[in-house]
Amino acid sequence: MSSSVSKYVLILCSLALGSCYLLKPKVQYYVKGSDEWSVELNNEYYTSFGDSLFLRETFDGTPKSFYQHFSTGVCFDNQCRPLDIILHWSISGRYLGFEMPRGEFLSKTDHDPFSRKEYLQLTEILSDDDLSFKDIQYHELMNQPESYMESADAISGATSERIKDIVVKNAAYTTYKLWKLVYGESQKFIEKYTQKHLNTSNLMTILNSQDRYDIIWGLTHMKDTLSFSVPLKNRLVSLIQSDDNYLSYNAVHAVPKAYLNDSDFLEILFSSYLNTADASTKNIMVRKLEDAPWLSQNLITKSRLSIPTMSTQEISSLLKIYEKHSVNDLKTFKALAIVFENNNKYISKKVYNFLIKIQTDDESLVRLLKAYRNKHKIQ
């Protein structure tokens, strides 16, 4: 076979091989729970931050997500392999997934392309922002002899025991490189940008996410200066009443000062207090009720009617709320006096100490206090 024919056959083979890659489905993987988010949006706009980082927005200006195109290299064993990939984040900075230009794929140290199972494993790894990668340097990925001189393109050896369970097998450098890109400067920029431009609209987007990270991020960054809406208040109430104690606690902690002037909201908060069993959440609910500028008569009535079924700790907390707000109506005092029948001396004594401070001419209440004092031989 002549050299010209051989060259022609080689070109055909190369074209055929390239066509095979181009005909393969585009490599793209997204994290679980981000089904409501789509990389394909209609009528969207883009805001550019530099050459490769973009904010995607809907036609009405609602921010949807960020993405960045990286063209870099993964270097080891005296060679660098090109890495051409697009990473996606939610507006809170949560990692959403990656895609690659058609024909591009990830490969391992033996040049074998990633399998679907390995792509899924990589996606799961990249979804975890708390891996030990944050404390590991590039040269520490492999076990090295003592005489090893640090050099990124001389790295060789077996995968370090420290990371072998958090990398794709035979792809430690690629896994590490991508994790560092996901949780690097771009993510920090996204969080700061969204925090700076946080308003009621994009806060609702974040709080309505199906992902716990997004919701906690939104609650953590709520500001008293925001213009609060009824949908936002309703969403906050639903989170306060969540069965997820961590979400509920953070939702109560995030309650803005403006809501403490809302009598309806405070009544919901008190009802939620009675219905939650988590001690930490109950404690912060009490602090919010204490911080309210005033309590409605309706809330005081509801709290009074709840006394017979309240636990010892709940009654103790209610006394703090009453004392802070100077609750001094006779109906409430008489409702509290029922606690004298409680065999728990601790709580009955606390109620007595609360009631004895008041000035009242009501004969029935005076008799109850006197009877309690005589029974327990209080001077």
C-alpha cells in the first residue's frame, strides 16, 4: 500500500473515530433533588462576570442559576490532560451539576473513559462540600517516597489512604481538580453576589427550593431590611411548622423583627410552640415571643386555655413570657392557680412565686394562695 493511500485510510479512520465521539450523547450529570432546575430555559438572559462566569435569568429578571466554562488541565506523571467542562450552581452557590461540550469526556489515568457509574459517583462526590479535599494539597493525593521532591508534574504512586474513598478510582487528580473548581473562588463570588442583591423575589426562589442547603442558606441570610410579603410570611410559617427540626429551628431564628408586630403571626408561633417537641426550637420560640413589643388579648386567651395540657417546662416558659409582657388579668391568674393541684412541687412553686407578686383583692385567688402557703408551710 502506497504512503498516499495509507495516509488517506488514516484520515478516514480518524474522521470515523471523531464522528463516533460526536454522535455519542452529550455528557451531562446533575445532582439528585435538582429536578426542578433545568439547564434548558426559554426566554432567558445572561449577565456576564468576566469571560466565563454567567448568571442565567428569566425574561422578567428572576435569577435562576450560575454557570462557568472551564478550559484547564489535569496534570500528573509529567503530562497534562485537557479538561473542558461547564459547572453549574444555584444562586445560593449550591453545586447543581456539570456538562461537557459534545465529544468531550472524562478519562482515568489509563486513558479509559469514565463509565456511567463513575460519572454518577463523581456527581455524588462533587455534591459534598465537606470533604477532606479542603485540607489537602495537590501533591498529597498520592503516597510518595520520603525522598520525593514536590513537583506537580512528577506525581506518581498509589492513591493516598486519606482520600481513596472519596475519589473515582484511577481518577484522583480529576476528582480533586473538579471539587476544587466547584468550591473555589467562583462559588464564593456567587454567594457574595446573591447576598448583596438579595430581595424578596430571589429569597422566595431560594426558600421554595426542594434542597435543604438552599433553604438554610436563605434563612441564614434573611435581613430585617427586606420588604416582606404575604407569600414570604406563609413560606416562613410552613418552615417553622416543618417536621425537620433543623429547618424549623433556623426558620424561627430567621423571623424578622417586623413579624413580631403581627398578632396573627405571633399566634401561629405560639401554636407551633405547643406542637413542637424539639427543646432548642421551643426555647428560641419563647425568646421571639418575649421580644415581641406586645401580645394580643387573643394570644393571651389561647395561652391561658392551654395551661391545663401544658408540660412543666412549657408552663415555666409561659411564666417568663407573662412576666416580660406584664400580663396581669385575673382570668389568667386563676388559670395559673390550677397548677397548685400539680404534684410537681417545682412548677407549682414557680407559679406561686409569680402570683404572689401581684396585687389583687379577688377573694378566691387570695384563698388559693393562702391555702398553698399553709400546705407547704411558706412564711
